[in-house]
Amino acid sequence: MTDGRILVTGADGYLGRHVVRHLLTHTDRPLLLWVRAATAAEAEARCAPLLRDVPGAAARVRCTGGDLSGDDPFGGVATGDLTALVHTAAVTSFTVEHDVAQRVNTAGTARLLELARRSPRLSSVCLFSSLYATGLQAGPIMELPAPAPAAGFANAYERSKWAAEAYAFGQTDLPVSVLRVATVLADDESGRAGQHNAVHNTLRLLRLGMLALMPGLPATPVYLTTADVTARAAAAAVDQAATGVFHVADRAADSLTLARTMDVAFDVFGADPGFARRRVARPEYADLHSYRLLADSSRSFGASVLGQALTSLLPFAAQLYVAKDVGNDRLRALLPRYHPLDAAALLAATCQNLLADARSPDVRH
């Protein structure tokens, strides 16, 4: 059913905004935008910026809201004309506490699927997940529902996303697709990033000369993507009423290793006179046990620059020792015009933009 309304949750979040803009500019589908809001007026205010740059958008869009951690976050949603749900709403911090992650990411997904079951015209449910919902599992990572990884998870965020996937695939009567998204480095291939994450923080530490020690193995693949690719995948999943798992990530052969990631960033920053004057040394790699001991000991110095630098990497550090061999055949079939990103060029452009932002007096750091 390609004429009904599409509900997008987390519509004002980073990936939600890109999904909304893509659907508004590349389809004529009506949308229902769901945001975190206590009142209808607050929901309208949160949605308003999403409509400003697309002519005629307001005529196609309705707004609503709720609290994903509540008992009935979608209670006010009319389901009669809904034919597709795109669920981007989540707590995505690597430092999120277990209970919060469970309540918002896992139980919140269950509430979304209850809404799906109440929607009589529904043809597609697209759930956003993470490539790291597969936890610390090394080796081949296929586009299939994942068993609980024997090696566990690096943080509560990953665990909550795995649990949300497991619950969703247990609902066999619903047309569910799951997008396992790699680390979103930038909005698109320009390297501009509308939201910064752990990778950008790591690059910033490198630029400032505060990354003397790096957790991880040099050969570990680093899987990157863009918000633009992610939005296209979501739109295709809805349009084709796709089901199953899709990895929004390039294969290992088309991705950078951790060592190559550091080299590309170091080369870009090294061309900056300020960086060159500081004679910043390339980071040394540490085993995970030693890195954790050093980070833990740094806490005794209080809010020191060294301590902040070391501990900021801890929540995802374990993943930097795990060599995942990610498959994406199903994504390639979903996106006929798919082509691997030039990961080195994307990273270099992102680093150039980080340098430009650092020089700008209008940008806060």
C-alpha cells in the first residue's frame, strides 16, 4: 500500500530528520511525525522546523507526540490511514544506564509493535537498530536475526537494541524490517555532520593532541555510513514492504581499518599549521585490559583532561578489538543504485570540516 500515511517516530532526532526530509522530497506520501512531547502544542513546535525547507510540506504532515518510556506512548495515534511505520526513536548514548535503555529502546519498540498490530492497513514496519546490536561477536555477521552473542555486549545500548530486535522478530505476524546502521559519520558524502558521536569525539581528541593511547587493534574494521544512505534505505524498505535484516554498512573490504582511520585523520590534521606546531605523536595502541586500568586510575585525578580523554572512549572501546566481517547483500538488493562509500574520502572530508569548525568563532567546542 503506497498511498497511505507513514508514521515516523523520533522525527526530530538526527536520523529521523533525514528520513522525514527524504520522504518529503522524494515521495508524495502523507506523514505523521511523532516526537517526544507532553502536549499537542509542544509536538507541533518540535515538528515545525522539519517543514520549513520543503514547499507544501505542511499540507502533507500531521504531528503528534508522547513519551517512549511511558505505558502508552502511541495512545493518541489514529491508525485508520497508517500503512507504514518507521521507528527511529531511541536513546543512543553509549553511556545510557541499563534500565533506561531497556525502558526506552526495548519496551518502547514493543509499544510501537502494539500500534502496528492495531493498524488495519499496515504493510511495513521499519525498525532502526545498530550494527553493534550483534554485540562483541566477531567473524561473519549476516543479515539475519542474531542470537545473543556469547561474548556479550560493550554497553547497555547495544544490549537494548539486540533485545528490541529479538522481540520484533518474535512477532511473526507483522511485516518487520530491521536496519542495522553502522556508525553515521556525516550527513552525506560532503562530510558535514549535523550531529557528533563517539567517532567525532575521538577525532577531536586526536586533533587536540589528547589521544596518546588508543584502545583497539590496528586491523579492526571500522564501519561507517551517512545519514543520507540510511534515509534511502528506510524509504526503500517502506516502499518495497521489505522484511528481515538489512545492514546499512559497507563490507569490510570497502571499509577502513582502525589503523587506516587514524592515518587518514592524522594526515588531514597534520596539514593544519597549528596541529603541526604541536608535534602531536601518532597514538599508541593498547590492549583492552591495560587501557581500562589506565582509564580507571585516571579517575583519581578528578576531572583532568587526561582522565576525560581516556574515559570518553571506554563505553565502546571493547568493539575496537572485534573484527566483524559484515555482509550486506540484502542491502545491495534493496538499493539498486547502491555503491560503496569512499570511506577514506568521507573521513577526510569530515576531518576537514572539523578543522574548519574549530577555526570558526561561531562554533562551540
